[in-house]
Amino acid sequence: MSVEPARAKLYLLDIEGTAAPLTLTGDLLFPYARVHLRAFLEEHADEPAVREDLALLAGESRAETDPALPCRLEEMRATGDGDGDGARFRTGAYMYLLWLMDRDRKSTALKSLQGKIWKAGFESGELKGTLFEDVPGAFSRWAATGKVAIYSSGSVEAQKLLFGHTNYGDLTPRIGGYFDTRTGPKRSAASYAAIAQAMQVAPVDAIFFSDVVEELDAAREAGLATRLVVRGGNPPVEDAHRHAIIRSFSEVI
């Protein structure tokens, strides 16, 4: 039997459409990363962490089968121009990253690089994470009796930046864990089982909040309780698959 919210030991949340408006990434974060991408690669390509991202990006390009792919970064690396400081490789990486952005690909390398660009924006004050007004109070209530964790397709680094620089201040002291696609796909039950294990909580003692029914299906398959979060601006849900619906975290006492 799934846990009731009042007895949950882990409150696991999606971000967009759940804790923040769906427009957060599309209207704010993605455009910011796109505008600053070229300059970031030029200025930081020699840094070890960025070099790792670019190496991962090159590996991802090797697996691409889309004939519209602008370039093969792995081939550039093989010719010796992929060591992070080659102008040709940086240009290829820039083109490939834009191509991924245009297709909203869930690329781990892209997410990591975007997170690094957003970091500069958040720390400078140019960016601010906009959350729904019920989030801070809910985090305080839940953290007092259990654990709060985030699971998003955005990188862990980006998640920490977002919740560390919100329109309600720094909420990171109330969050006990962050998980991204390195844990696994959000529509795979194994991902939620892995998160519960990492947070040292039995799946039946955890509850997952999301605006995406298929993610909730996977969490329920893993044994977690679920809540479908319906927010203004979210697309209508035709079939909730028997997931309980809430419109505010204030409904979860």
C-alpha cells in the first residue's frame, strides 16, 4: 500500500510544471544559454570540467543517426582537433549544441554545459529561478518531518543553481538530494527505485510529484505514491491514469 502524504519520508519533485512554471526553461534559461554559448566555449574550452563535457558530447554525436546532423565531433577528435582548444572543434561543438537545442534533445553533455552557463547568470543576478508561491512553505513543512529531493532532466548543477537563486531566496537548505538523467530515464521505474535507495528510504515511504502522467506511472510501478500536479499554464491532462490530482502543495498537509 502506498504511503499517505502525512507519513511520507521522502517528497520527490519534478521541477517544470510542478514546482516552477513550464515557461521557466523555454522562455528564460534556454534563451540565456543560447545567447552566451559561443562566448562560453571560446573562454572556457580549456577548463577540465568543460573538456569532459565536450568529450562526452563528441561521444554522443557518434551515436547520432539523423542525416541532418551538422557535423561528427568524434571524427574531429580522431583527427586531433578535438582536444578542447581547436577552433574547428569548438565551432563544430557549437553547431552541434545548437542543433540539439533546436530539437530539445535530452543530451547529458548539453545539460551540463547549459548548467555552467546558467551558473554565471545566476551568480551575477541576471537570472532568477521563478517558483510557484506554495513551494517555499511546502518545502519547510516536508523538510521538518522527512526529506525533500528533486528529480529533473536538467543537470544537478542547474537544479542547485535554480533553487539557490529563487524569487523566494535560497531554498537549498531544505533540499536533501538532487537527481538528473544520470540516474536514469524519468519514465523508467528503475530510476525511482534507485532514488529511493540513494535517499535511504523505502519506495513505499516516498511520494513523487509531477505534471507528466508517464513519469508518475513509472514512479508508481517502483512502489512510490504519486500526485499529478495541475498548474495554470500546463497542458490539459486527458487521462490521469488514476493518479490523485492536486493543484497546490498546500493540499498536501
